[in-house]
Amino acid sequence: MLKENVNDLIAFLLVAEERSFTRAAARLGVSQSALSHAMRGLEERMGIRLLTRTTRSVSPTTAGERLIERIGPHFGEIETELNLMKEMRDVPAGNIRITAGEHAVDYLLWPALEPFLRAWPDINVEVTVDEALTDIVSQRFDAGIRLGEQVAKDMIAVPVSPPMRLVVVGSPEYFSRYPVPQVPADLQQHACITMRLPTLGGLYAWEFSQQGNAIRVRVEGQLTINPLRHRIAAAKAGIGLVFVPEDTVAADIAAGTLVPVLESWCEPFSGYYLYYPSRRQHTTAFSLFVEALRYRAPSRP
């Protein structure tokens, strides 16, 4: 009975994480029907429904959410201990699960990850690209990468990027048709390319600051689209203005295909941090990963 429950509980956590029998079955290497049958068996033995199923989705019930909260961290600790046992080998090995947003993955994680994977072939890294503020403990991630202001106070936070700056840019063709905004409030008279916040569902309000004076502007436009590369492409096509990390459009600004505006209102802020629970014992593989990403400010001459 214990073995059967443990196997089914692991499967339940994967179904809840993936919100899909198909994806969870693929990760487990079993058929979708076998996984569905196992979940029904677990619910029957427990005498309570754990998952809400529709034709298009699956999600935990209130009881399922409570079970995830109670047992998820323990299974994560077991996996960590098993990985620690592997560390008794001469070569570091193990699995690392990371969640990060699109910009952090493209411009920060991947440049560090490629040489890391080549240097440590026995360390497996799984990256989930997610703009939502994921609970890394309940979702059984080893760590996440987010902006400093988004990291919970009870997490260990390691800087992995220099300070950042968001900039407003538009194409020369756009500015041939519309005046250049002089203050953030002018953006309300412009076509702006917006994005929807994945956690709360509202449109992102553009945030500016100048000498301690902070302001949020709710912008509107013809296009709302979340992927960063598509927002930049839309700005280059003259559809509207976009508010994006400066490093993503630096080459376009240098080439003159995008023009920055409101620069005095676009002040730097703390960059990305790798964060993880302080209470968890970490493997050598994870420690190597942290050091590979850790940001070290250039030494002054």
C-alpha cells in the first residue's frame, strides 16, 4: 500500500504541476490512460477528489492544493538527498530545475548555461520559461531567477546581473507621424505596445522615476502581446512605442532602427537575482550552478 501511494503521489504532483495528463504522462513515461487510472485509484483510496478534470484542462481541488502544500516540499527534500548521495561519486552529478522569465533566459541564463553544460556533462538542467511569480517550493523548483524587488524576503538571493534599465523606444517611421513624448504622461496620447501580466491578468503599467519621483502610466495601444521579441518587432515595424530592457534593443538603437525617448525618466534599478529556499541542503551540482551564474562587478582600474 505504501509503495502504491508513494508512486501515485509522485504522479499526482506532476499532474498538478503540468496541469495536463498528457504532459505529466510524457514525463513519467506512461500512457495517459494509465496515469488517469492511477489518479482515480488514489482518489478512491483517499476518499476525496484531488483533481478537477475538464475536456481541456486539469487542476487541483482545494484538497489537492492542501496535499501539494503538505507533501510537495518533502518529496523535494527526498530528491535532494538522493542527489547528495550521487555526489559521493568523483564527478558532480544531479538534476537542477529552474524557472525564469523570457528575458532572463535569453539574455542571462543561456549565455552562462551553455559553457556550464559543456563543463559538467553529468549535471542535468531543466529550465521552465514562465513570467508568472511561481512558488518555487510548491512547484518543486530548485531555484528561480527574478528581479530583486520580486524575490521574497525569506529566500537566499544571489545577484546574477548588473543593474538594469528599461527604455521607451519607437521607430523613426513612427516618430515621423507622431510627436516625441516629453514626459511620461504624454504616452497616454501615443500608441503603445502593451503586455498582460500573467499573475494578475491586468495590463502592465509602465513605471518611471526621476530623482526619486516615481510615476506609473497606464498606456494603451492597438497591440497587446507578451513575448519580448514580438513587442520589439512590432516597434520596429512602426506599430507603436515599447518599454523593454535596454540591452534587448541596444543594437537597434546604435543602428538607428529604434529611437529612445524619455531617457531622463528611465533610471537604473536592481537587476536579476537567483533565489532559493534557505532551509534546503544543496548539492555540489547546485553550488556549481550558482557560482556559474553569480554576477561579479568589474574591478575598478
